[in-house]
Amino acid sequence: MDRLKALTVFVRVAAAGGISAGARELGMTPQAASKQVAALEALLNVRLFQRSTHHIALTAEGERLLAQCRGAVGELETALRTLDDDRAHAVGTIRVAAPYSLARRFLAPLLGEFCDRQPGVTAELIVSDDMADIVEQRIDIAVRTGNLPDSGLIARRVADLQLVVCAAPAYLRRHGEPQTIDALRDHRCTAFLYPRTGKPFPWEFLVDGRVDTQQVHPFIATNDIDAELDIVLSGAAIGQFFGYSVHAHVREGRLVPLLTKHATSRYGLYLCMPQRTHLPLRSRLLMDFLAARLGAHPELAPLPLAEAPA
């Protein structure tokens, strides 16, 4: 027996003043409503209604039960209607997680635009280079880079991410340009430190059609991508970055791509969520909006390395 359903039928029948009227409000047959009430009376071992041929009236026990549960059943029905509205309309707060390198450059302006388009939606942007536990932190959509492990998440790949080795013209004037991967041993290189382990992120190159990873010996290492980029822009060292971090700098001549035939694109930009079913409309709309806008963003497109300034 569904006790909650039986209580709901009891409250509606009592408020309507009859089995037939209560059943119509609930969209069920009088026979089904009468059966629910009878089952509740049998469960509680009390008579809730006095019945005659044409009328019903609450007993004293029925009056007490109605007084105790009418408010709770009404609040529950309101809560369920609210959830139905949330699924049918874009309302409520949506939590988005993104790494620092993407949050300010892409996510912050796009979330602002999305909330302008959907005035019933508010957003929380959680910025961290740690891989957030989507379920534990109640994240609706997480923006992630790399090669995702089989984590059970629903993931949509929206862009391929190019890894590009770059240096400032000032560095190349002082130290020359490495012509081979092995020549990097004689140059100053930066490294990005994994947030959780503190170990340097290896550089990777396309060699004879396969990806080869190499651990550089960093001249300077940091756990902040923007700080690493500033070091390279200053002319102090060579660095390897995702294309979106250096796109504008290459275009405007502040950085020069190096070893371009060895650039890789095996990593991706992903939008992740914990489940596919029963998603509120706000999550579905934001997922589609971000996929379209990020997938078409010019700074997430591959760098035209053959045409890059030298």
C-alpha cells in the first residue's frame, strides 16, 4: 500500500466533501478513491468517515487525522508542482565548475550571457584546478580538459585542444630556436605542476604518427598556468601550452610557435554532468548553449601553425 497516496486521497476527499468530488480532482475513479480510503482505515484500524447512501462525514478520528496531515500533504503537493515547473521551465540555480585557465577567459562571460537570456536562472561558477567531485559538490556541469578517465560521468567533447610549444621573440634572439625535440635539453623550459601531486606535467610531441611524452627539466615550474605564460611572454623561457592560452599572443606576434610539426591535438575540452535522465531544463539548455558557443569559439580552434609568424 502506498501510504502517501492514501493520505493524499483522504485529504482531497475530506476537503471536497465526497468520494466522487475528491476523485474528480485527483483524476481517478470513485471506486479507486474509495479503495484508497478503505485501505487507510484498515491500516489505522479506525473509521475515518461515516457513510450514508448519499453523504459522507468525518468521524472524530478523521477530523484529528485531517488536522495533522492536511498541511503536510499540501506542502508536498506544492513541492512536487515546483519540481514539475523546474523541469518544464528554466528556473533555479545552476552550479558550474571550471579550471582557472578557462573560467575567466570563457566561462564567466558565457554564463553572464546565458543568465541574461534565461532570467529565471542564476549561476554559481566554482573555479579550481582540482578535479571537483561533481556529485559531492552538487555540480551540474563541469568543464574539464584532457583525456577523461572512465568515471561514469556523461561527457560531451566540444573541442580538440592543441598543445603548442612557444617562445617570445626576445628569447629566440638571445638563445636561438630549437630545431629538434632533443635540442630542448639545451634550452630553458617551463613546466606546469599538477595541483594534487606537485609533479611537473610532461610535454608531449607527435613523432612518426604517435604521441611521445617527455619530461623536461624545468628552468621555472609553477602550478599557475597564467604565471607560466607570463614567464614565457617575458622572454625568460620556452613553454608548452594549450592553444587557447596562446592563440591571441601568436596572432599578434608576442609568441612564436616552435617545433610545429610535432604539435598534438589528442586532448579535448569536455562538458561533464553526473547523469543524463531527469535533468532540469536549465541544465539541458546550458549544456547545449556552452557546447555551441565553446565549439565555435575562435580561440579554441587549432592554430594555423604553418602560417604562424616566425
